[in-house]
Amino acid sequence: MSSNISSQAIIEDGAVIGDNVEIAAFCFISSEAKIGDGTTIAHNTCIYGKTTIGKNNKIFSHAAIGSVPQDLKFNGEDVELIIGDNNTIREFTLFNPGTEGGGSKTVVGNNNLFMGYVHLGHDVIIGDNCIFANAATIAGHVIIGNNAVIGGMTPIHQFVNIGDFAMIGGASALSQDIPPYCLAEGNRAILRGLNLTGLRRHLERDDINALKSAYRDLFESGNALKETASTILETNTNTYVEKLCTFVLETKRGIPFERKKS
């Protein structure tokens, strides 16, 4: 094993450490932890419990990864935290594992950026290529898709679902679901349109135009939301529009938008 581990780090017996891992002084690694190849862990970081961390992650100082869930129902059950590859986890972040009532797993995908003081609650599921700005606070049971952006100092209520390419503005407070490709902000946060900046980086113009049309029909026409989504799906041939409308039909917490007055 060609890892660089400080003699002042505490590595419990049983921990699995990959190749080319760097663990700085005053870190703690639990006996059930698994650290993938090429991951770096800076000073004073603690990796607790059954935590699996993939390859080439960069974890900065004073992160607390895998500490017991902040859930009063938790009673020491067998739960875990799974983190993918190539994530950047900045200073003073807090990631909790799952709970028995939520599937027992918190899962983080690949290529995400978690800025300072970000909190991930228990049973959270995060996709790939997301950005969480400083002090974003993600409550338990939240699901976030791929390529989402969460602004700084934004709390997200438990059980909220946020779709692919969605963006939540900074200092918002989100308590309902945000469909894919949409932009929301405010306290309480509501839809403000499509996340056009993000879409233009990844989608073709025809796809964006199709989403614009669907967005107008869904959220600006004044018609019943789920009936409109069903109607669009009857004739739609665009994959992205299908995903948007399906999200609308499946939402459980509702979607926050200003209904047009008749």
C-alpha cells in the first residue's frame, strides 16, 4: 500500500485504505470505514461508522463524515454512508448516514462539490455533478438528481425531491418539490422559470425550446397542473419534456409556483 498516512492520525483496526491515499494529522478513521484509491483527507477530519468513500475524493479539514444521524428515533441500527468518486468536500461539512426508517443509507454520487459548512441529513440521495454552495442545509430523506445547483445558506425541507439540472437560489427556503430543469428562489422558494444558464451548457436549442413551451403550458397557463402534464405527454416526443411532466405527475409534496389568476 503506497498511501501517505500521518503518524498522528488515528486509524482503527479494520479500516480499509486504498492506494495513494493521503490522511493528514489528527484525523480519525473508524474501523468500518473504506477509503478509495487516491482520496485525500485533510487535518482534523473524522470519518465515522460504516462509511464507504470512493476514489479520488478531496476532503478538506474539519469535515465530519458518517457521524450518527440527527434523528431522535435512531437507536444504533446498522446504517451506512456511501460516497462515490471525484467529490470535493470542503471545510466543516457534516454528512450523516441513513436510518432504518429511510432505507438505512445516505448515498452521494460522483463529481459533486460541497462547499464549506454544507450539511447532508440522513437518508439523502444525491446524484452526480451537483454543486452545493456554502452552508446549504439538506434535511433527511431529500432526493436530488444530477447537475443540480443549491445556493448558499439554503435550507431544504425533509422529503423534498429536486430534479436534474434544477437550480435553487441562495438564501432560499425550500419546502416543496422542484421539477427538473427549473429555477426556484425566495423565502419560501417558488419557481421563477427554467434554469436556462445550466440548460444552455448541456442541451440543444430545440430541446430547450421544447422545455420552454412545456413550462409555459404547465406553470403559466392557469390550467390544472397534473391534467396539463398528462395532456402534454399524450403528444410529446421530447425526452426532456417527458421527464419534466412525469416529475409533475409523481410529486408528493407539490410544486411551488404562482398560479395565474383567472
